[in-house]
Amino acid sequence: MAQLLLLCLLLAPAGGGADSAHRAYQALRARNYPEAIANFRDALAADPAQTTWRKDLAYTLLRAGEREQARDEFEVVLKSAPDDHQTALEYAFLCFETKRETAARRTFLRLSTEGATPEIRQTATQAFGNIDRPLQEGIRRWQANLAADPHQWSSHEELAGLAEKRDELALAATHYREAWRLRRENRKLMIDLARVLQQQDQRREAIALLLAASRSSETRVSEAARELLPERYPYAYEFEEALEIDPSNALLRREFAYFLLALGRPEDAIAQLRRLLLAAPGDESARRQLELLTGEVPARTMGLRSLEKSYLPDAIRYFRVAHEEDPADAEVMLGLARAYNQAGDDQEALVWFDRARRSGESFAAREAARDYRRLRSSSGGFQVTTWTLPFYSSRWSSGLFYAQTKGEWKLRGTRLRPYLSARLIADTQGEGGRTGQNPLYPAYLSETAVILGVGLRAPLGGGFSAWGEAGQAISYLGRRIDGGAAIPDYRGGVAFLRGWGPGVAMNRGGRLLETGFDTVWLSRFRSNLLTYAQTRAGHSLAGENWQVQMLWNLNITADTRREFWANFVETGPGVRLRFPGLPPGLMLRGDVLRGVMLRNRFNPLGPNFWDVRAGVWYAFSR
């Protein structure tokens, strides 16, 4: 070793960084790796063309445990000395060890045929096989999975990733594109697709994808996309192409609108701001800018504002005025359709969705076509809706599970909607519920029953609906106090629900208010009439595919038979959470409530209580 270091010293050129190199070799001989590394870097700063110093720096970094830095120095050596196959072999192994499998595979493949010695070729061939075989097997496995279920976006993503590592770029692009088609809200897939397209020299589409992803509300996605974009500011045509790819990207459309203003194109900016408000009616800065540009508050803007605040009659009136002013405005027709839809008049909504989608090839027309298909599929015929609410209650020291699956016929020409229903009202106390801490627990909190019924519902508009149902309650544990294992069940009532601000699965923040009540007559509770009123107010923070809602709850329950358990008030803070990857209708929930019983005659539990609840709400329709 000493002889080798001496030889390196003798061969080192004089002048420039020679003094630093001399100190580096001295430190290396003394095994003072940090000092050697620092001096090698000083020497190379003075004379960067000295590959001998750089290779020795790489080996010193390797001894110091800095494998990634050593890899990078070997890469620099190979740029000036591509035929240094021993260095290439070192570089390939370091690439593999530091998770740069694609570069390792490419280098091993080259050395397996071009290696200077049989030993290098043999080693490279074996290493190449060790990387390539698992990639081939993984690709075949995911292709088989997709043959069985082609609609799994994650399977397309996995297959694309393996294909990219194996340099099968066309295959990778195909499956990244399909994964993104199935999971449009996952903008990371746009970056993956753009990276592959760049390697295929399809730079124009790649830049459009990266530009759209770079204006994501998800910070990590945005930063990753910006690293791959050119350093210059995007051109106007690149914004247009990015919006063609990602038309719902509000951040991208807002920036483009202001860019158009800077370019002296106010008419085009107005068009973009109008599209932005159509997709994000709560964007106050865009609304104010539009009003400044147009010099007035048009009926269409008042319609958008009313729709945002759920003033549905006002929204319908303003949109009708705007339609009379400009019968060809697809955005007005779309707004009118959405107002009717939210007001419960699906037939009128379908008429306006249909007119808007037939108005041309505008953004509003495409949005209307999508909404028309969704509403058309659910406005007539048969629809199944399921909701579940499993949660834990500290007050009852138990888990509770409420769920309902309802199949409803939506008959054309009438508001009456017959349905079949299956409810589950359960808990985790099991047979022990008979002797649990609260003897009244089974009676009203959990019936431990499946309730099968047939009913009729009538939407009344304005958030109101009336319903009635007849069925059979079947106890699955026999914990009944009101009869046998299966008894008739009759129920019906009036329900109201209204919300303002961002709801569940909406990727926007802001203030929110939700209020609702159910007045229900129940035959099995001594023909009692109960009313449940719930109000939540708070603020929502949201980004792409995530949402945090901080709330204050106020819940009131009362009945006509003056039962102690059915008369109480509870209030307290709560939170609702939604993360990327969760289904659109699923939210995690938590509440801390302080309650007061309003009637305490025969109440064995005390007049006040605390209750900590944690659970999941999930609802979907088919």
C-alpha cells in the first residue's frame, strides 16, 4: 500500500493543485480520511481534469462510508474516460447498492459485452442477470394480475415502474398513462409518465404534464415536478396544453389567467377566470379580478356566488337571467343544471346538463357531459346506496356499528321513490350486553338487530324529505326487551339536511356549516316520536386528496314520551380527516362531547356525562 501511495505521489503533476494532492495522500497514508477528502477536493478545484486524483477521491470516500458521493465521483471519471472498465464496474455496483438500479443495469449490460477482460465481462454478466431476472419476473407477474383485473391502478403503476427500470420505455409509458387515467387525482403519476416521455424525446407532452403537476397543492408533488421542468418560465401554449391534460387544476388556471393579463390579453384572461370560477366558485381573488376586468357584477357571477353559498332559488333566478342575456353561454347552462341538481330537481337538471354538453367543445361542455352521464345513470332506474358508521364510545365503553344498504327506484314523472332497506344496529358487547354497566344500553343505543324493510321516500326540496317504512326486526343475539327474536318494525318521519361550504371529499378549504334533523316515529319504542338535531360549524383545510375539518358540535335529542334517555344536549369539538388513497366517501371522525340529560327521573346514570367518540364514516352509491 505504501509503495502504491508513493507511486501516486511521484506521478502527480506539479503546480496547480499538486500541493493539495500531496497533503491528501499524506492524510490518506495516515488513514485520516476526512482530511484526505478535503484536500482531494481542493486539488480537483484547481485542476478538475486530473482523473487520477478523482478516482483516489472516490476510493477514499468509499473507505469513509460515503457510497453515494463515491458513486458520483466515479460517474464524473467515466464521462472523461468511458473505456475505464474497472471504474465502470465499481460505479455499477455502487449504483445498485444506492438504489439506482436502472443505471447499474445499463452499465452491467454494456460491460457484459464490451468489458476489457474476461473477468470483467463474466462479473458484469452475472450482475446484470441478478438485476434483470427479478425485473422480468415482476413484469410477468403484474401483467398476469392486470389480465385478471385491468382496472387496478396500483397494478399499472407497479408494472410501469418495473418496465422503466428495465428500459422498456414504451411499456412503462403505456401503464403510467393507464394508472393516471384510473387515478386522476394522483398527480405523482403525471411526473412518472413525464419522466419516461422525456427519455423517449417526447418533450412537449412531458413539459405539459410536469407543468400541470408543478401547480399542484401537494407540496412534494409540486417540488418534484419543478425539478424536472426547464429553468425558464413556461410559454402560453404550454399552459394551454397543460390545461388540456388537467382541466380541473385551479392553481394552474389561475396562474395562466394572470399570465395572460401580463401578456396584454385581457379577453383570454377573462375566459380563463370564468372557467376557474365555474370549477372553484369560492375563489374570491379570481372573482374580484373578473369584476375589475368586466367593470360589473353580472348575473352569471351572482349565480355562481349564490350556488357557492347554497342559495339555490337565488342561483336559479340569476342563472336564468344570465341565460336570457346570452343563450349560448355553456357555463351559465352548467351552473343552472348544478343548481337544479342540488335543489333536488334532477329532471330539470338533466335538461340543462344536456343543453350545456351539446353547446360545443368548451371546458363547460365537457364538464356538463361528465355530470350528465353521472346524473343520468342515477336519475332513473334502480340505485343502491350504502353507508356505515362504526365508532367507539368512551361513555358506553363499547364499539357501536350502524349501517344501512338501500335499493331505491327513481321513477320518472314522480317524486315518490319506493325502496328496499337492510339496516344493521350492532355493538361489541355481545352476550355480555345483558349485564353491562348500563342496563338500558341494549334498549335504545344498540338493538343488536338486522331490520329488513320496504318503504317509500319523497324528496320535498330545500333539503327536506319524507319517508315511511314497514319491515321486520330480527335480533341476532336475543338481547331484546320488547318481544321475540323477530317482530314487526314500522317507522317513518321527516328529515332535513343542509350544508354550506366545503363538504366531504371536496378538495378545497374554507368555513363550513352543516345542520340537519330527523323526526322519526318508531313503533317498537312504544310508538315514540323522536327528534335528533345536529349542527356542526367550523373550518376546513384541504389540498389535493386530503382534507382536515375542525368543527364544533351541537346535538339535541328529544321525544314525545319524555323518556330520560331521549332528552339530552351535547356539545364539544370534533375533527374529520381524509387522506390520499382513501375512497372519496370515507372520512375518519373524532369528537369530545360534554352532555347534559334534560330529564332525570328514573335516570340511573347521572345528569352530566363526557363522551369521547372515534370512528369512520363511509358512504357510496352504485
